[in-house]
Amino acid sequence: MKTGVSFLKIAALYFLIGVGMGLTMEIILDHRLAGAHAHINLIGWFLWLSLG
């Protein structure tokens, strides 16, 4: 149970990082980090969420 909660907290952190990157890229109109943004969202957020 405690491990699952930790995984969900890590997923929330990755989600915030991914959203922050996406918003920053859109505001400054510089999409060079789109690949990193996609991988953070897909691997970071979704992987940890599914483990939790």
C-alpha cells in the first residue's frame, strides 16, 4: 500500500514537470524539447501511474 502511494506521488511529480515543460514551450514558441516533453509524459507519468 505504501509503495503504491509513493508511485502515485512520483507520477504526479512527472505530470507537473511534463505540463510545465509543455506550457513553457508553447508560451515561448520554442518546441525543440518536444521529444523530451513527450517522453516525460509517456514514460514518467504513465509508467508510474500504472505501477501505482
